Amino acid sequence: MKLTNRQKEVLSAVNELTAKNGYSPALREIKEYLNYNSISAVQRHTDALKNKGFLSSDKYQQRNLKVKKIFQKMHSIPLVGMVTCGKPILAVENIEAYIPYGVKGDPREYFFLRAVGDSMNKAGIDDGDLVLIKKQPDAEVGDKVVALIGDEATIKILKKGNDCVILEPRSTNPIHKPLYIFEGLQIQGRVVGKINN
């Protein structure tokens, strides 16, 4: 059963806080951990997770949220740094964290990058979003890709020109223009998901 990004976030928080403290978190602790505005928002997501079978609870205990075994299908996907959604920045392969996320196939084929900038905001990628990438050396025209140009990485829409590859932004900001690449381009992977900032 598919989870929303917020539900994944809450499920991860329950798992992480339980592992850290040795007991199930209270709704207030989840609210503070995720910096949510209200406990009712947390309650909505935990109720949905219970209905979908990811969480269970014992109504006779105060700290009663338990992650079910189905959560084991989630994998720890590395967050390997930032990628710009504007002017390319240096692609640094330092793992900052591991994020629990459900993926199809081999989880080693996936990684997260943190988006920076607004050149892809019309394509649903905003500044600060965690973008899920499936490693692959090529992509179809129209795919959102992570491309390396020399040592620098960027997320753009892949297009083809007559004698070049075009990396096209999708932005409300007119400052962002297409990049025309004649040589030295490497596709690192395709955007397959994201977690909103």
C-alpha cells in the first residue's frame, strides 16, 4: 500500500525515536522531532499508518505505537549530498544520512540528493526537497535526470538537440536557461521520487 511523503516521514520518526529511546514515542515527541505545527497533524498520519497496516497500537498503553514487520520492506537509502536545481554545484559523494524508504528492486541502486535552488520548481522539485535517484547511465528524452558535467551535478529535464544534449529547467524563475552540452556529460541517474522539504 502506497504511503504519502508525510506518512513515510512519520513512520521513519516512530522507528528512529523508538530505536534511540528504547520505547515508543508519544505524539508530542513526534511533533517536536518533525517540527510539525500540531499534534493533530501527527495523529492524522499515525491513524492513516495504522489503517494501512504499518503501525499498530495498544489502546491500554500511553506509548503504544509499534512499527509492524511490513516496515522491514523499507530500505536505508543514503543521502549523498546536495545537487543544485539551478547553477550546477560540485557533486560531493559524502553520505550525510540514511533515509528509510520503500524502493523496487535492489536498494543499492538508489540514493537521495538534497535539491538546492528553484530551477525545477514547476517540475515538482523545490529547494530543500530530498530527491530519490535510481542509478542508471542513460535515460529517455523527457526524464528528470541527475547529470554530471565535469565534476558538477544538476537535476534537469533531458532533451536532445541535433548535435548536443539539452538539460532543460522547469522554473517559474526566468533566470534559468537550458544547458546545451556537446561533450563530457554523464547521466548519473533518473529522478524516481522525492520527499518534500
